[in-house]
Amino acid sequence: MPCSHEWPRHAAGSILANEPNYMKPIARIAAVSLMSAGMAGIFCNPFGGAVYAAGPEAPRFEVDPMWPKPLPNHWLLGNTIGVAVDAQDHIWITHRQGTLERMETYAAVTPPASDCCSAAPPVLEFDQEGNLLNHWGGPGDGYDWPISMHGIAIDPDGNVWVGGNGRAPAPAASGPGAPGAAAAGGPATAGGDAASIANAATAPYHDSMILKFTPQGKFLMQIGKAGESKGSNDVENLKGPAKVWFDAKTKEVYVADGYGNHRVVVFDYETGKYKRHWGAYGKPPTDENLGRRVAGTKDAPQFRNPVHCAVLSNDNVVYVCDRVNDRIQIFKPDGTYVTEHYYYTNTLGDGSVWDIAFSKDPQQRFLYVADGTNEKVHILDRQSMEVLTSFGDGGRQPGEFYAVHSIVTDSKGNLFTTETYRGQRVQKFVYKGLAPVTSQDQGVVWPKTAKSPLDR
């Protein structure tokens, strides 16, 4: 039978689908060999039909430089430290009001020093067009508001969860823009003298809780109490939680805990009841300080701070961001360790694995990994856990990153990222379908339709 020229989506799958069972091992060797070599071509299948060998394909994105629309009221974002998408494809972010510089908050002082500007409310909701729909947040009765916001998530019932990683404030720090006011349990301090920054880094954690609100900002539940953490095996409190994720089937919330603890901990998201927790390799966590990591080293016996994400796939696999250890550890939902993978192990500083989002196909074939040190989003094949390609670069223009921190996908496959430190923004990357990988480093994914004013 002559070979046809129809191009299938997966070359290896085309080989295996048409073979008798006893020939599939031979066909598998041929398919894997060709795909591993990254070759693109066609050869004839002796059992009939065509066999195709193609290089890998990956999702392709373009930045939307006009998203979101400008905020009202001369509002500015500080360290933008979390992003989530709800069932209506609305995009939620949270930021740290206290990280704005003094000149960014002139309108907020008494008397006002200028017409501009002031900090936006800490929780903001946008629609797909980038319009601001809703905003709320801040201290209130019946709950402990975080000193330093960190992470936002929407549960299966549509409720909004936030956390924080702030330590007790230094006595001299008060109000937006004050020295040391960022108190972020890590390197997110906006400014201040060396003494105030050092004091913030050693102060006890205030943010030992996560909070649950309605979409309108009505308080519903708090897990943990401010300043009450007893360490990585405390079943009642957290310690600088970084991110939460939900399992609708079991009504559980997974917490990456975090900046002060060295674990993943699971609670019932309706009642707040503790379920289980584990550390690196599925072992009980300790509070031992491993010290600074040496470039290129592997096999750290526990998570370093921060444990920055714990996300659950559709097929019940838990992926944990061990950020400073430059690795992803993989577990079953009960905490049983499966395997680990390392990425860019010469990355020091804040590490290479900051956050993870899944592609929106039912199989979740791809992982998107935010890397705020190398200023990239890496696209991984979820089966092999290999990096297929990356995009982004350091900078402040659309499509560039300054400490890309959090990442999420909407129902259309679009990506949304936030940037901490002086990045202070949310960006949208429009999904443009699958395409062959032609470069491992794509750089800035500028819209193909955009033209320079210099072009004539």
C-alpha cells in the first residue's frame, strides 16, 4: 500500500495504532527513535498506511500588550503575587499594597502631595477584555488579614482564597511605602534601611493562615491563626503559605506551606479539618535549616523555603514546586513520593521553579512553569517532564518579565502571569494553538500582526 501524505498529530501514536500487538514493540522502537532524534519525515509502514516522524510540538503564545485596561482612581499595583481564574473566565489577582515606593503613593498621604497615586485594593477581578469588575480586601472583623499577601485561588464553589507570607512588622514600619513595610518572609521587601530589612527577615511569622471569602469579599472561614505556627508538623496552623489548590472530588485544599514550613498540607475546604501532610520524598518534614544551596547540587533531603506550589492534575498527580532546590517533586494525593525532576540547576538566588499551570486539553499534556529568576515561562511535556521550549526575557516591556511569579490558564488555553518585586503587573498571553518546536528559547513572544512604526 502506498504511503499517504496526511500529517497526524502524534507520529508515535500513528505507528502504534495500526500494528498487531506482537509488532508494537518494534514499532515503538522506531517511533521513539525518530522522535527522540527530532527528525521530520515520512517512511512507509510495511503493515499498511503511512508512518510519520515529526519533531515535538508545543503550545504557542503571543503577548496581548493591551491587557488589562488601565486601573481607575490613579491606582497602582505593588508586588503582584497571585493569579487565579474562575468558572466565568474572570481573572483574579492579589498584590501587596505596602510595596509601593514613596513617590507612588503621594496621593494617599495627608495632605495629598500630588494627584497621583495610591495603592489599588489588594484583591482585583478582571473580565476577559481586561475591564476591572470588582475589588476588595483588607483587615476586618473575625479574621486575621495577611501582612504580606501571597497567592489567590478560586475553589470549586466559586469562593476566593488568599494567604500571606508576612512576618511580624518591624516597629518602625507602618503604612504603604514605609521602610520595611513589605515584611514578606523573603526577598520581597520594597525598601528601607539594612537594619529594618534584617529585622523583618528574622521576625516571627504573622501569616500562619489562609482565608476564604465569597467573590464579593464576605469572610467565610480561616484555617490557622496569626502568629501561632509551631512548625512543619503543626496540624492547626500554617507558616507563610504560598499557594493553595483544590480537589473537587474529595473537597480538599492542598497548601504549599511554604515560606516558613517545609511541607504540603491538606485540609477539608468546607470544614477546615486537617487531613494529612508530608515533606520532601514523602517523609515527615523537619525544620532543619539546610543552608544555602550550592549550584548544581541535587537530592536535598527536604524542601527548602519556599515550598512554592502544590498543584493536582486531572489524573491525580501532585506536582510540588521546590523553588530554591530547582526541582519539581511528584506525589500521589496521599503523599506517596513518585519521582523528581530538576531544572536549570545552576540557578541560585530565588530558584527556577516558581509556579505551575496545566494546559487546558483534557489530558493536560503540557505544564507551564514560571521561572522568575531566569525570567522565562518553560513549556514541559507532562509525560516526559522535559522542557520543550521557553519564552520570555528579562525586562519591563510587554512579553518580558521582571520576577514572573504566578501563572494560570483560562478555559481557552490563554496564560496569565503576575510579577513580583518591581515587576508589579499582570500579563496575558494568548493561546495560538500547537506548533512544531523550532527554538528552545523563543524570547519575547510579540504578536505576529504587530508592526513597528519604523516599517513603511
